[in-house]
Amino acid sequence: MTKTKRFASASALAAALSFGITALANAADTIKVGILHSLSGTMAISETTLKDTMLMLIDEQNKKGGLLGKQLEAVVVDPASNWPLFAEKARELIEKDKVAAVFGCWTSVSRKSVLPVFEELNGLLFYPVQYEGEESSKNVFYTGAAPNQQAIPAVDYLMDDLEVKRWVLAGTDYVYPRTTNKILEAYLKSKGVAEEDIMINYTPFGHSDWQSIVSEIKKFGSAGKKTAVVSTINGDANVPFYKELGNQGLSSEDIPVVAFSVGEEELSGIDTKPLVGHLAAWNYFMSVDTPENEAFIDTWHGFIKNDDRVTNDPMEAHYIGFNLWTQAVEKAGSTDTDKVVEAIIGLETPNLTGGKAVMLKNHHITKPVLIGEIQDDGQFAVVWETDAEVPGDAWSDFLPGSKDIVADWTPPISCGNYNSVTKKCSGQNY
Amino acid sequence: MPTRLLRSPLSALRLWLLVALALCAFAQAALAGSAELEQGIALIKTNKYDQVEEGVTLVASSRDPRAVGLLAALQDSDLYLRKADGRLFIATRSDAGYDLIDPLTQAPAGTAGKRDLKRIRINNRLRSQLRTAVATLNLTHPEASVRLAAVNEMLDRLDADSLALLRDLAGDEKNAEVRAGMTAAIALADLNADEPARRIEALDQLEGNLHPAVQGGIQRLLDREQDEAVRATAERVLEGLQFKRDLYGFAETLFFGLSLGSVLVLAAIGLAITFGVMGVINMAHGELIMLGAYTTYIVQQLMPEHIGLALFLAIPAAFVVSGAVGILIERGVIRFLYGRPLETLLATFGISLILQQLVRTLISPQNVPVANPDWMSGSWQINSVLSLTMNRMYIIAFCLIVFTALYLVMRRTSLGLQVRAVSQNRAMARAMGVRSARVDALTFGLGSGIAGVAGVALSQLTNVGPNLGQSYIIDSFMVVVFGGVGNLWGTLVAGMSLGVVNKILEPWAGAVLAKILVLIFIILFIQKRPRGLFPQKGRAAEG
């Protein structure tokens, strides 16, 4: 085990050497934007695309004449999927490069790692990925989904439309699945689901031998009640999981799997035949047919010079986050953190699915929830969606510890975890 | 709050359609069956989930022999609407566009361009409806195997109509197996009969039937049953089922364990040569596996039409690629570091990072898709409870073949003899005229090549990406150390037993804890027997 740790720090060192020295530009006449996404290591698979998305958005903005009459300049760093390195890189971006805002992070653990840095140095972070909630920082804007914008509506869909009675909550063993499953378990019980009708299972990162777990699910599902799997299995562990489902003959009609971490990007690397009919819950699908989305996809294909590349939900989150930030900077007339934080609340921008994203007082945004069925071309066909955007809820209403807590960054509360019963803001900064 | 967006009725169009259909139906009242078929097809053409659902019901209830082909095509998402004239076709992809088949007559109907057709979309609700519908229609199929599959499919979703049909058919059924299936289905329905005697009779008939629907049915009966005699019978039958289930469950766990074990053995066996025999701590071993997996991908890309053949060709190709890289590493780096294990460890770790980043830069940071040939997917159904997945069976067989081949190379060839001589006593071997430098390179190449072959096998089970190797390197070392350094048999026994132990622990400890427990067990075991399961004997062992 220590061996792995030593490898990790060695790789971090190597990465730091190769990527640390970024453009030492002639600063004064540009506004710098930091991009904090892993370009090497485990998470490179997902995060590289987001780096390219940000470069594209900045490029587009510069073509439109920049911001406040200045050109935008991207500062790309590589935290190499190494969580402590995220904090170092964040510090470097804010202190050394003096970036106006940072767009980055994917895993919750990387966000938790940079959080103290952003609060200490009063920086700005736009975080584009769906996460477990239970957090609201003055310096972070959460443009991905909170649990009530993804997990809860998905469970509602399974319960109401597919009449699911028995639940398997399967996840990778880390903070996002554990918190999400805790919320879901509490939610299911509040809906009258019995203890023995819920099965919870955790597997390590990159788990590839799913035989016994799938066989358990099969047994669990043969009790005569409709069963579904709610999957918070992360990243590429999904591929062998779905393959095993197919091989053991569990089809999506028998036991549908609804996943929160499987999107177009993840599907583009695999043969989707065994997955057809399984579900995913997101706030955006590439297949959504709106003029905004068509334009976005065209710009993306033009920028990346490859028409086979897909778009996905976190890309849309960056698109929304970036547009909200530029609007806020224009409104505030400055890139100063405090002024932008004040200006951005209440601003709205069109999302790519034909609705509007509004920045809320708790630093989350409004999002529609879409459920899609996987098709054999790796795209999703939308089978259900909420009729209006759902406002993101930082603190879940279904956990005993966070029921009474609200986040509101406008005066008079100005607090990320305000207890509405005791009328007190907890001592924490977030 | 949420609404069913796509289920919202398009009332005007629908009303018009229904009126039209009603008129149509009136006109053709005499031909009731085919009229239902026509109506159903018209509804399917709307391509709206809820109307397609009604359409499928109509087509199915027409009992028209032509309906099966249509519904089966819809179930496989092969049914398309030609935009020009609104006709339905079964379409299969060809080079130019699509080849069309008429869904009712199954006759070829020309071709169409990619943009001329629109697929009839289906969702899960429709898929499950279609499955039942196709099964019902297949009950009268001439092939006994198709009838049997149909009966098993319907077992737990019988409605009054199909039950009546089953009762009709059961008497005439010639095939014993199919008849037994039908009897079971009827018995399952009879569990709801009013007279307790019939319920007991039904329970007796279901005794020993392992179909999952049977257990669910009896469980539901027990939940509501008042009659003591029926309860007693139900409990007895259920207990018998449970016993059988446990028995097969154990066999299944054993199979899972052996298949995990063979993956471990495959990943570790190359290391057993380089680490076990040569004593080189090769941290890039995982990356050599990864190169083998990528070779499979590239060979498949070169011949996309023959996925299965490509897999066979990939075996020697991966052996050559990984072997060559292995020899390069040995000649370029490792040979300067013999006798300095710490430096070897660091250097090979550096190489592993270089190889990973090389793949990231040259191919893609994303995982690449490696296709499974059809004969690798699916499972061998022994009974309703026990089924062995095909890909795992091939992996077990492949592992044993690789092991045997390697064992023969080490025991029966002059290379093997020289390798063993050099590893046991380098100086003496050189004195006897063995060119030890060449043997070192070849041995390392052999171990690396075997790692590449393991990569071909792993590409069928897991993701092929730059990180593939990292996930196996620790497991590989674990197996080799546990088995006893320098012993191939040790690797085989250690890999298989770790696999089985892991799978036995997994159901009650969870996947994470099971891994930890196995690791703790190995640490304790190594404390007791530092040389592993099968310690090497002789002079080399002392050194």
C-alpha cells in the first residue's frame, strides 16, 4: 500500500516538472482564466475533454471581443489525478498566475482538497460535475447537479413509471456514492420501502470482476418484485459491470440499471450492445434537439476537428458556468472576486436543453432532469424529463443532520450552512 | 411535479387515426385477424411509445403467423419506417445504406439510403411487452427449442388469455421438455386456485423446479395462505428448492473463484518468469500486459470484419510486441542493474510511466473499444439457477493452455534448461558454456511476451486503457510471492486459491473488505512461510 503512495507522489513530481511551467505571458492586458483538470493519470479519461471545452469557450469569447475590452488567456495546469497536487496547483494559479477564476476539478475528493485554498486566497472555482451535496462555499459555484437534481428524480421515475419495488444501490467506494446512497436510502424509506427491499453494495475503484455481485443482484431480483439498480459506479468500472449483466442474461427489461456517472463520453469507448435499454439520469444529453445544442455541438466539432467526438453533461455545466461568469464580470465591471460573487447571484443564461439556468443564492443552479435510455449508437433517447428546472439544493432534506440547514450567500444570512431552527451559522466556512 | 413528457397524447392525430381505423375495421370485419394486424401496423407507424404499445397488443392478438417476424424485428430495433411512402421494413446495415426486408412476407425488398429511413423507437416497457408477445406467438413454433424458450419466458407473466392458450396447447404437445414447462406454468397459475386440494397438487408439480418465478410464486402463496395443509406443503417444497439453490450457488461461487483465479494466474505467470526465475522486480510488467491488450485492439481495427479471427491472430502478435518491448527493456536498462533490486524497481517504474504516457499520447487517453466475438458472450445455461458465462470459461481454458505451454517450455526445451541453469547458478552456467546475457534477454522476452498474451485475454474482460496495467501489477506480485518465488506450480495454485478465497469472502464481506482480508492473510502467511507455498529448494534458495 505504501508502495502505491510512493508511486503516486513520484508521478506527481514528474507531472509537476513537465507541466508546471506554463505561459509566463505579458499579463497586464489580458484576463487570465485557470483550468484545473487532470491531463494525466486515472481521471485524464474524463477531464481532458473538459480542458478542451474550456479552451473552446475562451476561444469563442475572444472571437466576440473578449471581456471588458480585454482578451481572455487560458492558464492550463495538470494536477495529474493526484488530490494533494490539486491544492498546490490551485494555489499556484491564484497566487502566481493571478487568475480571475478557475474552472476545474472532477472528483469530490479533489474539490475538497482545493476548497481551503480557494477560501484562504479568496479565489473563484466553477465546479462542473454532479456531486453529493452537503457543501456550499462562498468561493465555489456548483454548476453540476446536486442529489435532488439527479438521484431523487431518477428514483421517482423508477418508482412511478417502472413500478420498481426492490432496490439495489451499487456504488464505487468513495464519498460521492456513499453520501448519495445515504440520501437515497433515507428517501426510499420515507416512501415506505422496507429495509429488506434495499441492497447496498460498494466496490473499489476500477473493479473489474463483477461475477458474484451480478449474481447477487440476480438472486435479489428474483424475489417476485420488480427490481432496479441505482448505480453510482464510477468511471470505467461500468464497462465490465454491464458486460457481466449481459453475459449473465439480465436484460434492461428484467432489471433496469439507472446510472449517474455514465454519459456519452464513457459510452464512446465501448461496445454499447449489452447496455441498450439501461438508463442514465443527467441534466443534458447530446441527443437533445434544440438550436442551442446544435450550435454547441457544431462549435465543438469545429474546435476539436473531429466529428466523432461527443458532448456530455459536465461540458454543458462548464458552458453554463462560463457564460454566467462572463455575464457577472460584465455586470460588476471587474473581475474582483467579491464583486463577481455578489453580481452573479440571480443571473440567468440559456442552457443547452431549451431552458434557463439561474444562479441561486446557495451557489447552485437550476437544471432540468432528464432520464435517457441507452441506444445502440452510444447516444441516449430521452424517455422522461421534469416539466420545469429544479433548483439545486445544497443540503439534502432527507438526511437528519442537514434537514434544517440552508445555504444563502446574500445578506443578511451570508452563510453556507445556516441552521434555520437555531438561527445560527456554523463556524465552518462552508 | 414530473410529467411523462413523451407519453402525452397527440389527441387530434390519434382521434383521427382511431376513426380511420374503426372504419377500416368495420369494412374488414370478416377478416378479423388480418384487420387487427393492419390496425396494429398503422399504430406502430406512428412511432409514439403509447400508440406503438397499443399496436403491438393488436398485432399480437391477431395470432397471425406473419406477426412474429414483425414483432421480433421491432424487439431488436431493426424495424424502420421508409419516410417516402410510410411503409415498414426490416432493415440491416450494408455498405451503401440499408438492405430492406418486408416484415410480413420476409421477402427482400430492395435497399435504401441512410437518410431514407426512420427507426421505430422502443423503450423498456415496450421491450418487455414485446418479449411476452413474441413468446406467446412462439408457443406454436415448429422448433421444440423455441417453444421451450417461449414457455420459460412466459412462466411468470401469464395472463388469463395466454393461460387458456397454454391449457389448450399442453395436451397436444409432443416434446416432453416443453410439456413439462407448460405444466409448470399451469401449476404456477393454479397456486391461485380456490380449492386447497388443487393448490397442493400444483405445489407437488412444482417441486424441484428451479425457475425463479416458481420460488417467487410459492413465497407469495405462503404470505397469504390460511390453509394449514397447503402451508405445510408449500414450506416443504420451498425448503427443497432452497437446498438445491444453495448447492448450485456453491458451485457457482467455485466457478467465479476459478475464473478470477485464472485471470490472476494469467497476469502473474509472466512475472513468475521475470521476477520468480530471474529475480528482476519489473514494475513495468502491468504495462506489458497493457501493450498486449492494445495489440488486440489494433489487430481488430485492421480487420473489422473478422473479430473472432483477429482475436486469435492477436495472441502471437501480442506475444511478439510485448516480448520485443521486454527484450528492449532488458537490453537497454535492466542488464546494467542486475544485483541492484532497488534501482531496478525505480527504473522499471519509470519505464511503466513512460509506456503509459506513450499510449496516452499516441493512441488516446480514452479507453479503446475491444469487441467481443459472439461466441464469447452469453452463458451456458445448466439450469435456471446455474449458468456459466462463456467468456469466463474460455479464460479458464486459455489460462490452463498458457500455463501448460509455458511449463513445457521451461521443462522440455533447451532454452528452459538454460534459464533454469542461469537462475540457479549463474557462474557455473557460464562456465559450462551458457551465454548468460543472451539467456537473460530471451527469458525476459519470454516473460514479457506471456504478459502480452495475458493482455489479449484481459481485453475481453475489462477496459483497455492506459491504466490497465496498474490494476494488475499488485495482484501479480501478490500471487507470485504467495506461490513461492521461482515456481510455476506455485503461481498456478496461489492464483487459483486466492481467486476462490476472494469469491467466497465477497458475498458476506463485500468486495472492498474481501480484498483487504486476502491481503492481510497473505501478509500473515508470508510471516510464517517467507518463501511462499512452494519454496524453491537448492543452492539458489540460500542466496
